[in-house]
Amino acid sequence: MKKQLASFRDLLATGNLGPVTPDMTLKDIATALGPPDGWNVDHDHPVPVYWFFGKLEISFDSAAPYQMNWFQIEGATQLRGKSATLTERLRLSLDGFSGETKPSEFLSAGLWDSRQATVYYAALSDDILLNICTGCIQIHFQVDTAFIDDREAIEYLGESTLSQLVRDVDSRTKVDSIYSYPQAATEEIPGAFNWRSLSGQDYLDLLR
């Protein structure tokens, strides 16, 4: 079967992944992509509502008509080259992006109004968490924290200026996963990790 080609740029700008849109139901996805490679079973629900298609993972509501909660590209660090296979039926044209694309590169790529995008950051043990939320898209980044040595991430955040944080972190990121939601993507503040935030434009300005 010939694969459909989706655009990474279109996904980031609109939240749509070729034939997959975040307003679809479980039945819609089955029609568009066929049976999943696998699923998670929740014994409280008779219908499996978390499906896997290669790097594409989809969560559905537990009640009929099983509306999509979100979909994500997992393992996005592995995205490289001109295109990447996501599922048996779907290939992604990377449009110049990759798993190595930095937050600042996404924010300056003309995909969104950087003043409307929000960069969230937080500390968890020796990890620095960094996400971009804009429209229905949420991008999670891995941060290489070897540079903070033996300090806890929360200690590093407490001692650093915002400018220093952005300059330290931006070049040390890789894309972890990309989510698309039916509604605006956000992080709870304060949430489990005490998220802090700044606008995408402020993030870019701090790098200049």
C-alpha cells in the first residue's frame, strides 16, 4: 500500500498530520490508518482506547464515540533526513526540521506568532523540563543537563537568571515528543512540577 505523505510544517502550524486530525474518533482513525500495531488495555474499559501506530500514538476518550484526546509523535529525537516513516500508511516530510531542531529554531521558523507561543520550563530532580505550547501543539524537549554537574536542576534554576537559563539550555535540547490536542495546549501553573513560563518572543529576545 502506498504511504500518504504528511508535512511536518503543516503539523506544527495546524495540528493536523496528513489525514489525522485531533477531532477524529476511534472509528475515524481505524478508517484512515487501519488496525493499530498495538494498544494499551484498561480493564475498566472494554474498548482499548490507547493505540500505537509505529511512532504515532493516539489517546481516545473512554466513552462512545471514543473521541480523540490527543495524538503524539513519540521518539521524535529519531526524526532525521528528508522524511520519516510513521506508520504503514503514513510518511512524514520533515521540511527541514528534525529531532535536533532547537526551541529557538521552531520559534523563529515563521510557523506561529512567537508572541502567542509560550515556553514552559521546570525542574525535576536532575532534569530540566522544557515545552513549547502554541495553539493545539505542544513540543516536549529533552535537555542534556550534564553542564550543571552535581547540582540538582531546581538548585540550578534558583541560582540562574532567565537569560542564563535560556542560553544554557537552548543548544542542549532534542525533541522528545510532539502532541496535538483538540483544544489549546497548555501546562498547569502551578502544576506537579511548578511550571514557569515566558512568551516565545521573550525566549528569542534573551538569546540575542
